[in-house]
Amino acid sequence: MNTTSDVLIIGGGIVGLAIAIELKLRGATVTILSRDFKQAAAHAAAGMLAPQAEGIPLGPMLELCLRSRQLYPNWIRKLEELTGASTGYWPCGILAPVYAAEAERTDLREAAAIARASGTEAQWLDQAVIHQYQAGLGSDVMGGWWFPEDAQVDNRALTQTLWIAAQTLGVSIQDGVSVQAIQQQQRQVVSVQTSVGDWQAKHYVLATGAWSNELLPIPVQPRKGQMLAVQSPDSAAGLPLRRVLFGSDLYIVPRQDGRIIIGATSEEVGFTPNNTPAGVQELLARAIRLYPALQDFALQELWWGFRPATPDELPILGASACTNLLLATGHYRNGILLAPITAQLIADAIAQQPDPLLEHFSWQRFHQTKPSTPPASLAASSTPAALSSSTHVLPRSNSVLTHAVPALAQADITTLDSPLVIAGRSFHSRLMTGTGKYRSIADMQQSVVASGCEIVTVAVRRVQTKAPGHEGLAEALDWSKIWMLPNTAGCKTAEEAIRVARLGREMAKLLGQEDNNFVKLEVIPDTKYLLPDPIGTLEAAEQLVKEGFAVLPYINADPLLAKRLEEVGCATVMPLGSPIGSGQGIKNAANIQIIIENAQVPVVVDAGLGAPSEAAQAMEMGASALLINTAIAEAQNPVAMARAMGLAAEAGRLAYLAGRIPVKSHASASSPLTGTITQ
Ligand SMILES: Cc1cc2nc3c(=O)[nH]c(=O)nc-3n(C[C@H](O)[C@H](O)[C@H](O)COP(=O)(O)OP(=O)(O)OC[C@H]3O[C@@H](n4cnc5c(N)ncnc54)[C@H](O)[C@@H]3O)c2cc1C
């Protein structure tokens, strides 16, 4: 065990390095564990410091960005003095030209209003002025915004400077060390397991950019960006471009040495490497349209990188589920800009002086808040961030609400609920189904569609052994719409379940779900009642959470076990209603109720439900979701039953949110007794 320092930072990209330096300057001892310095998105970026050109709306994110932009000049001065290196910081302003066809874009019209309200400058330049301001723009540019306070930095030079500064100050940087698991006990990180042994510190900071959800079930996904650079010809008149051009889906960033950076694509392709002809062609076509002279400049370099994106495109900053672990990730398109403020806020939080701004960037915004008294808290439970997320919200299908109520009422009702959020991923359907026990693949396919479910659990072992009904599963369902929940059915011990969970992750990857780290954990030694082993389940859950899985454990309805599983970091708990496949319904309602009351993670009632009335009952009790397989697969008409279960899940949820009347011991007349006609 390497007992290191006050603070151990996982990830040595721009965010990790900036935090390390800030902490070191405040007197802490700091270690950085960095898998690969060259892998960091910080090297791939364009280095724009562009809160205004990016069109960030008024609100906490704009405040964060503007505060960071303001910190830049002093931060850079300090770093350059410390190292003697240059970072290429250049407060050159950013010009955002607009083509005729875009002139009506409301986000552009709002630029002035946002600038006024945030105390920044933004100036509209009409056609004649903008072409005078910047010679050589495309002839169809009809005007544009000038943001004089936006700036740029040479992000490669800056990252190198940060590295040297950290070393100069005595930060211990361990490059080539990959953190494999964060070991937690009782909401405390006790150590991190790495490629070179275990490390320990008082505080930990996760700053692993796009790779963050390999270590914790937080919703950070890679968003690939392709870039290229050209070299402007030597010119006696100086640089042809002296300010950043920020077009639509394109930017052109001139450096002071004549290099010109052109970016960037935005692709949801996981960690797929390389530049592609299509990506490069797209960038060049847009760049040449905006600044035609570029077509003759020398091509210098192509590269790509992975932005750390969250569903709402805001960073995840501050406290985590563990008291001594802080999160500094998900900076998406603005990590270079946000480095100095992130460093400051994280250092303040470690010093127990968290800035109130951090509240807006908490990881908990992706986790469901359960209404304690349903009707009163309805509005609060529908988090706009989760609802507006386009990346992770799967399409709503077969919703009862879309068919059953008029449009206005429907809008009112749908706003009552927020999506089901599991490990940061949002789902509209609260019914999960399975693939087992169907009489035919066609029955299974149609039932999945009829149920409206967005999560389907698949037994990894049955797929591996090509058990009946599990051949051709890859083609049987549309895995771009259905989220796979690999399960460890058939595993009798924790060790087996852990092994099968790892296979499940690979299986999901093969189906194109690169970022799927979900596993439904089943450890079932008993073959008669198929009851789960609580100790084996807890052991396996602990290990799988450390390995970065989002664990959904199948358990007996034991409230204490449910709490322990939540404490070790499980993404949900899945108590059974009655033994698997028994169709006995909910036999342990009192215990499930206690689990629901105490859980901070979604409670999914799993197993034993036989009829839609039982599905509705579980949802009325406040369960977050249901998993139903046998009752659908073995029904006489599985497709009709699937639909019925889907409707029941929605009806039960709506009833829970609506708040049922209390049960009274006496009658209460439906019509008023006052105002009746008496003789
Ligand atoms: C094409 C492109 C253009 C961009 N342009 C801009 C821009 O103009 N302006 C701007 O502000 N931002 C821009 N960004 C975004 C910016 O680059 C990122 O937001 C920023 O780099 C994120 O910093 P980070 O330190 O969190 O992650 P990274 O810089 O990616 O660093 C993460 C580091 O963590 C390490 N790591 C990961 N997992 C582990 C592990 N398990 N153990 C140990 N180490 C680990 C990685 O090896 C890596 O070195 C751009 C990004 C891209 C890809």
C-alpha cells in the first residue's frame, strides 16, 4: 500500500493538474495518478475561452464560465512566472460571423440581452462592418457578433506548462499508473486499486475526463471531436487572421505563430479513434466557406479527442456519494476555459468551504429525487436538466398518456413525472422486461415493443450457451433503442456472478452499447425457491461497484440489506415481490414499503408479479420501476399481456403521483349535503 499525501487526484489532464497546483499552493501534499498524459482531451482541444461565443445562456453555467475567464490572466501570469514557459494566452476576442440564412436564429438575437444581463460586452457588426473588421470572410456572411472579452490559449502549451508547474512545486505525478477501482466502505474511499498496487490518501479527487464512468457510475460519455491544423503562409503584412472565427458547427482559431486550428466534429461513437475522411471533409468545407483563403494553406496535422460529456452538458463538480471523494469531471466543450475556476472550487471544497455555486453542478442532479409526499412535490421532482437531456433519454413509446387524454391534459400530466434515472441514465418507461421463457422469438419481439419498455434484461449465461430463445438475440431487438441489462442468472456464488458480469459488459459492447456498465446482479444458490443469497450478493456488489459497474442487485425484500447495498454504491435495489416466476404477486408489501421509504436509489420491484393489478399495486406503493418477465412471456397472449403490464406500470405511477385518498372507516357522501331542497 502506498500511503501518499493529503490529496490523491485521479487523472492528470488539465483539470487534475490545475487542481493539484491550486492545492499545492495552499500547502497540501498532492499526488496525481495519471494513466496517460498524452491521452488527455486537453491536448486535443482548440483552447478557446469562449463563454459568450458558445452561447451559454444566463444561469449558473454562464456564471461559472465568466468567473473562470476572469481568473485567466492572473492564473496564466502565475504559471508563466513559475515555469518560465509560455502558454500562448491571447485575449484576441472572438468574432461569430452569421450567414444570411441564420440571421433569424434566436440564440444569436439573445447574445446582446445575455451580455447586458451578465455585464459583458457583445457588439453586433452589420455586413459592411464585419467585412471591414475581418478581411477575407466568405461573401455570404451578412453580419456577426463581436465578443471582445472571449479569448484563447494554446491548450497544448498550457497543459505542458501545468505539468512543469506541478513538478516544480513538488506535486508527485505518477504517469502510466491506471486506477482500476475506487475502494469504498461506509461512504468513505479507503484506497484506490491501481496497475501498480493500492494507494491511500485523506482526500481523493476524480478528474478522469471522458473515462470517468469506468470508475464510478456517473453519466460521463465520450463525445469525439476531430480537428485539423493548417499553416498560414509567411506574409510581410503579418497574420491574415488575428481573432478567432466562431461559425456554425465550426471554429477557426489562429495561433500567434501562424498555425490555424480548425474544429471540430461532435460524434457519439464511443472511444472510436482516428480521423475520418467524412469528418475532415466536413470541417474543411465549412472552414473554406467561412474563410475561403484557407483552401490554399498548407495542411499541417489531423487529430481527434474525446470531450467528457454529461446528459445536460454541464460539468459534475463537488461532493460525491463518498465523504472524502470530490468529483471534477464532465467539462465537455469547456474544460480548458473552466480549469482555473474548477481548481479554485475543488480546493475550497476540500478546505470545507464549498462555494454555493457548486450546488448547481452536483452529480445528484442525475439521480431521481423521490417525492416524500407525492402531490406536493411533483413540480420539484421533474428536474429540467434530466427532462431536457437529449443524449440519454430514450424515445417514449407506446405511452398510455399519448393515447388516452386530450393534448392539454396530457401536457399537464406528463409534467407531473420526471424520468426514471438509473446511474445517471434516464428512461421514460418504468417497466423493464426480459427475454426468457417466450414461446418464440417473434412473441418476444412483439411483446417488448407492446410493453413500451426501454430496458430489457438478458441472461448472459444463456446467451453464451445459446440456450433456446437466446440465439440471434443481437439481431432480434433494436439495441439502439433498447438498453440492455445483462443479468447474472444461473450464478450460485459471488465469484461466478462477478465473472459473468464482466462478460455481460463485453456483450453489451458487442451490441454497440460501449458505455453500458449496467448489471442485474443475481446470486442464487437455491434451485427450488430461487431465493437470492444476501451475503454473496453484497460481496459481489461491493466488488462490481469498485470495478465501475452500475449494479442493480436482485434481493429478498430485506430493508437492512437494501440499505447496505445502497451504501456500497449500488445503482438501484430490486426486491422480489414473491419467488421468481411464481406469479404470486406481492407477498411482502410491508417490507417493500420500508425499502421504498428509506431508499435514496430507485427501487425496482422484481419477480413474482403475475397480473397487471399487482404491477399497479407496486407502483402505487411508490416503487420506481418494475421488472416483469414470466407473467408476460407465459401469458396466453404475451403481446397483449405486455401491453397490459405497460399500462399498469403507468397507471400505478400516475396514481402514486396523484396521491390516493386516505382509507376511512365511515362513508363520506359524494354530493354535498348543504343546499339540498327541504320542504
Ligand atoms: C476536439 C476538442 C475541442 C475542444 N475545444 C475546447 C475549447 O476550445 N475550449 C475549452 O474550454 N475546451 C475544449 N475542449 C474540452 C476540453 O478539452 C475538455 O473539457 C478538458 O480537456 C477536460 O479535462 P479533464 O482533465 O477533465 O480530462 P482530460 O483532459 O481528458 O484528462 C483526463 C486524464 O485522465 C486520465 N485517466 C482516465 N482514466 C484514468 C484512470 N482510470 N486512472 C488514471 N488516469 C486516468 C486520462 O489518461 C487523461 O490523461 C475540447 C475538447 C475536444 C476533444
